[in-house]
Amino acid sequence: MFARSSLGRIASQRPTLGAAPQNARNMATLREIELRLKSVRNIEKITKSMKMIASTKLAKAQRAMQAGKEYGSANSEIFQHTPPETPSKRKLFVVVSSDKGLCGGIHSSVSKATRRALAESDQADPASPVMVIGDKSKGQLSRVLGQNMAMSFNQIGRDIPTFADAAGVADLIVKSGVEYDSVTIVYNKFVSAISYEAATVEVTTEKLLKESPGFRAYEMEDDFAKDLAEFSLANAIYAALVEAHACEQSARRNAMDNASNNAKDMIGALTLQYNRGRQAAITNELVDIITGASAL
């Protein structure tokens, strides 16, 4: 008697307009989790592939960096013996970056170092010109140092930089007509496979070379100081390019490794959530079946 009256009340209750059944809501939630799991798994495949590619490129970049450091050490030895008599105030900042992203804080590192150097008025003139190699740092510096931007370069360093790339940049700098007393190259210094730091290197101009006591002690031809200044600038830019390229590949590998680990953690959390939801849906269906059977 009580069972018949209960079944009658259940049959007389009509579903609320617009309200979805509980099982439908659970299935919709499970479907969303399943789609998200599929998306995260695809992202993990991409990041793992990019990590493998960056690891291969890093090995080549490190070999090129070791060869390029010889150019930088030769420059340093020359300028150690030819210190200028008066420190230069109007410096030309050449910021070494790249056109690609997905490599951590590589670009913001040199951008911050350039802003700090310009903010220190005792070291540089606040109106010193800035030239940028790479579109990423160009976009960052243009927002805060737009009035200092003199020239920018792109499509350099897509592969391992060569001395021809550095010589082309140096030639454009010399022919740009920008007035400066010395050149300061801002680049990322390779510390290890997992770390880097912003560094600067000074390059002396033709005028300061002629005025330095070390050069005035010798008789030289008129074009000697000019040729040496241009060649030294190309050497310094090449050494900075290859070292910055190695830092970029190292940072990209580390960034993709972190992204792969984060995707793996997210897959684990979503799988656990999916299994719990699926188990809850099965439990609800069993409860409905048992309740219905007991009501009969």
C-alpha cells in the first residue's frame, strides 16, 4: 500500500522547466574534463618535441660559443692596454636579443640591464642612443626608451650567428651617422646550462683609440685606428651574438622542460578528477536502480 502511494507521488512529480537531470550534468562535466585532458596531452607532446629540438640546438650553440669567445678575448686584451684618458659619457648601447619567444626571461634580462645603465647618470648620458638586435627586446624598450631608439635589426640569429652577420651589423652602425663616444654591448652571458646573467662589454671608438697613451707611443697610418675600431666592434658583436644564442637555446630548453612537467602534473590532477566524477556518476546510477527496485 505504502509502496503504491510512493510510486504514485513520484509519477505525479513533473520535472522543473529548464532543469537538467543530475546524470546529464555529470556527463557534461565529464565530457568537459575529457576534452581538457586531450588538449593538455597535445600540449605536452608539443613541449616535449620543442625541448628535444632545443637540446639539439644547444649542443651546436655551445660549440659555436666556445669558438666565438676567442674573438671576445682578443678584443679584451687589446682594450686593456689602451685605456682612454677620459671616460666617455655618450655611449651607444647595442642590445643583443632575438626575434623568437618561448625562452623565459632572456629578452627582459637585457632590457632591464639597459634601463639600469641609462638610469645611472654618472655612467652614461640619459640621452644615449640605443640600437637593438631582435624584435622582442625592441618591443620592450620602445615603450620606455622610445626617444633613445636609433636603429633596430631583425632576422639575425635565426640559426647560429656568423661573423658575417656581426660584420653587417657593425658596418650599419658605423654608417648610421649616430654620434657616440663608445659602444656598450648588452648581452646575456652564459653561466651554465640552467643559468645566465646580463653582462656588458665596452668597445672603444676610433677617436678614443687615437687619444689613448698606448697608441700614441707608436707611429701608425691614418686608417689603422679606423680599421681596428671597426674590426673590434664586429668581433665584440659576434662574441655577444653567439653567447646570447647559446643562452636563448638553454633558456628555451628549460622553459619547455618546465612546461612539460606542468602539463604532466595537470594531466594527473585532471585524470584524478575525471575518475572521481565517473565513479560518482556510476554510484548515482546504481543508487537510482536500487531505489527503484526497492520501491517495487
